[in-house]
Amino acid sequence: MQTRFNTFYSRGAGTPVNQSDNFDGTRVGLGAEIPASRNTFVRMDYSYTRYNDALTVSPSQPTADIMRFDNTETLARLGLGYRF
């Protein structure tokens, strides 16, 4: 999994911070499809993504804020389907 993290904020009267970073991550998940009738089914799945690197924001200012983000993502979905 690869995604882009955009960090944008304004720090008081200082220079705005606008940073873009790409990170790779590992996604694991599981899912199931359960018949509801002859042609319909219910589908459920869950996934978890852990990005390999932590994002560090350090704007170039005399009193810079240094922030570190450890990014993860979870996704749960539920759906109803019909087979023709």
C-alpha cells in the first residue's frame, strides 16, 4: 500500500508549513461473503494498514515545531450484493 500524507498548517504569524510525503505500508485484512438468499449475499471485510515510516514535520523557523506522526489506517465495510 502506498499513500501520500499532506501536512499543511499556519503557525502564528510565521511561515505556513506545507509538506507532502509518500509512504509505503503493509495492509492485512479478512473478509467474508454470506448468502442471504438464492441471488443475494452480504459481504463484510476489515483491513488494517501500518505505514513503515513515521512522518516528521520540522519547518525551518528559528523556533520550529517538531512533530512526529505514527500513521495507521483501519477500514471496515459492509455491503449487499445481487448475482444475476
